[in-house]
Amino acid sequence: MKPIKYYILDVFANNKYQGNQLAVFVDFDNQISDSEMQQIAREINFAETTFIKANEGNERFVVRIFTPEHEVPFAGHPSIGTSYIIAKFILPEIKQKLTLALAHCDIEMTIEQPDSIDESVFNMRQAQPEFREIFTHEEVADELGISLGNLDISLPIQEISTGLPYILIPLNSLKAIENLKFQYSTIQYFLEKRFKYKTNSSTGHSTSFFFFTKETYEATSNYNTRMLLLENNRLSEDAATGSANGCFLAYLLKYINPKITATIEQGFQINRKSYIYLDGVRENETYQINVGGRSKLISEGTWYI
């Protein structure tokens, strides 16, 4: 048996047992095959599991990301958490910046407090957003079964991607976001009709849904959000979603203000309080998309291949 070092942590968490869970494997010797990485991710059954496959001069690290169902080209909380593990356990000297080489693109990571990484916010600079299809409020209300009166019709509903696609849907109250209830078949039909379901999309992945409202549970937050997705043949909710919040920041920069600093609360409805920090600027249709959060180490161990 081949021993592989791994870590478990909570990401976008200000305390343990909050945020989104992540497992990180260190595999510089490339001992884990593609099929084994998928099996491990399925066995752990977190939203994502990452594998650090190469260290290029303690500055650039090749990382692959797997859900229990498939490999993904980019994801937010895995980027934040993997960078924390690299800084804490791999770098001989903690630097303020490092780069993750992901399938979608290279992601630049910034450590706000290199001298105190257990308390530091890690920020990722996401790729330029793609603004895709706009949906009418009426079709979304009718097909998803949301009351039209619960949608914020002053803002558009749009699909956006910075590496993974999300349909962003504005709601007008906490009550509206709390009361969201869907069947898998309802979401599947909506996506299939528009070639966004895994069986007929161009990527082989299903587009996910990101709901947001200006009403919040905590006074220090600016928005409350929920992310719902179809995976492993069930409808799931993500506790904290860095990629979706990057799309959300692009949305805010386009439709609200060309300069945004905001604190997002997510996962509150599933008892996994998460805090995501957004900071961005739009200049001449060029976007600076920075998404940050803290990580809390839970455990470390050895996995046998």
C-alpha cells in the first residue's frame, strides 16, 4: 500500500464546523491515478476534494479538483482551502502570493496576513466573467414554481461564469430565500430545455442556481445567498461557494456599482454558517474579481492507495 498525506478543513469558516468541508491530498509523486482520485472523492463525499500534483518552485502548484461525480476545471472553496494547506504545510517560507494551476486557468492567491495564516483571509483573483443568457422573471417564476412576488424584478436573472456557470436569481426577502423548495425533476426540466443539464450541455456539467437577497441574518453581512445544484442524481445545497460568489461579484459590478466590497453569508439555512468576502472593480468592461475567506484545519492523516 502507498501512503498519501491528506488534510480535512472547513473553508469560508470563521470557526471550526462552519463553512464548506474540503479534503486536500498531497501527491507530488503522482501516485494517485485519475480513476483513484475520482474514487477517493466519492468515498469522502464532500462537495469537492483536491489533489496537489506538482510544486513548481514553491510559487506555482498544479491542483486538480474532483466532486463525487466528476472532475471540475475550477472551484472556489477548494482553491482557498488548498492554498491554506500549501502555505501552512508545504512552503518553507510563507509568502504573500502563490499561484494555483487549475484546469480552467491559473488562479492567483493572496494571503492577507502571512504571519498569522490560521486567522488570515485568503483571496483568489478569478478569471474574467462571461455574461451569458438572460431569463425573464416570468419564465423563472412559472417553470421553477417561485412566486413572482418573491423575485426582485428590479434586477435581472442571468447566467454568469468565471469558470463554472451559475444562474443568478434575485429575491426580495429572507423569507423568500428561506422558503425555496424544489424537486430534482423541476430543476432538471428547466435545465434540459435550455441545454444546460449534464446530459445535453456542452461541458457535460449541469448549470447551478445561485439565489440572493439584500436581507441578512447578521448586521455585518450585505447579502444572504443560497446555491443549489444537481449532482449524484439528487438536489443538493452548497454551504459556501467561491466560484458562484465570483459570478455574483461580477453581477454586482455590472448592475449595482463598478466598485464593490461586501460580506456574504451563505449556508445559514443548512446550519453551516459561511462568510465570503468580495472585493472588486469594473473598469472599461475589465473586471477584477477577488473572493476571500478563512480556513480552519480539522484533521490530518494518511490515506492508503
